Amino acid sequence: MEQLLELDSQLLLDINGWHNAILDTFLWNVSSKYVWIPMYVIMVFLLAKRYGNRCLWLLLGVLLAFGVSDYVSHALKHLICRPRPARDEALKHLVHIVNGYRGGKYGFPSSHAADTFSIALLFSLVWRNWRTTLPLMLWVALNCWSRMYLGVHYPGDILAGLLLATVIVLPLYFTLLKTNVIKKDETPVSPHYLEYGLIIMLSILLVVCCFPVF
């Protein structure tokens, strides 16, 4: 266990140590909760276009996955009490801090990782199309990277958050299948160009993140 913790710390320092002013701005904005609101709007639009009235149940499912992931991850933080790298007495003087941000006291598991992956995984399982899955998984990866880069989560925190989201989302997805809210053989009704909306929106938002606006 001690060797794993040492490896976790070293990986964090490697990721956090590769920094510059451009990445500071970019990943600070990537980590913001508000910059991604336009992408959420596109996701809601796609669900409404494809599923009609059933969209309400799917939105409820996404909100439930997000809410449970967020609640459980925060509860586990205070149960496990593993300090964030930026607050760990052994590491905090080695960690590069951006804008004075150190996060809360504890960081295991990562709520950012759990929350973003719960949304992305459920949406991807429902939609089942690379045009939406690819940008959403890239979004999750960037968020996870940003949390390690900012020095507020170890890689182990991130992996735990991803695992937590998976455990929460899969039973919810099978429940949606069982209740016929979604069907495996359902044919998409929206034109393909709408499915590129997430790729386009993600590209625009990543450009926006390069500027100090958040």
C-alpha cells in the first residue's frame, strides 16, 4: 500500500510539475463548472430531439446519476479523510498552485471525476454513437487532467471517482432499459449533423478556455 501511495504522489508531481502560463489559464478554465453549460444545453436538445416526452425521464436519470455521484463522493471524502496534494503536509510545498486555489481539505474520491463521468457515461450508453461519445470522453479526460494539474487530486482520487460513477450509472442504465424508457434497437430520429453538435461545441469551448475569462 505504501508503494502505491508513493507512486500516486510521484505521478501527481509529474503531472503537476509540467506547467506553464498557457496551461495554467487553459486548465483553470477547463476545471470551471460554468464554462460547460452550453454543452449541457446541446445534450438536452439531442435527448429531446430523439426521445420526445421520454426525454424527461432520461434527464431525471442524468440528474440522479450526477446527484448520487456528487453526494456519495463528498460523503466518502469526509469518511476516508485523505488530504488533497495541495494540502498534504508532505507535498504542499512541492505542488504548483494556480490562482491560490487548493480545494477543500479532502480529495478522495474526486467529485469532478465522478460527476463528469456519470453524465458522460450515461449519455453515451443511451445515445450509443461515437459522434457523442468521443467528445464527452474527451471532456471527462480534460476535467480529470485539470484536477491533477491544479494539484487538488491525486491520480488515485481520479480513478476512484471514475469507478464510483461507473458503479452508480450501470444499474441506472439497466433500469432505463428494463422500464423501456430506452430500447437497444431504437433508431435515431435526428439527422447526423445534429450529433456533431457536441464536437463543435466542445471545440468552441476549448478555444474559449485558452483565455482568462473564468
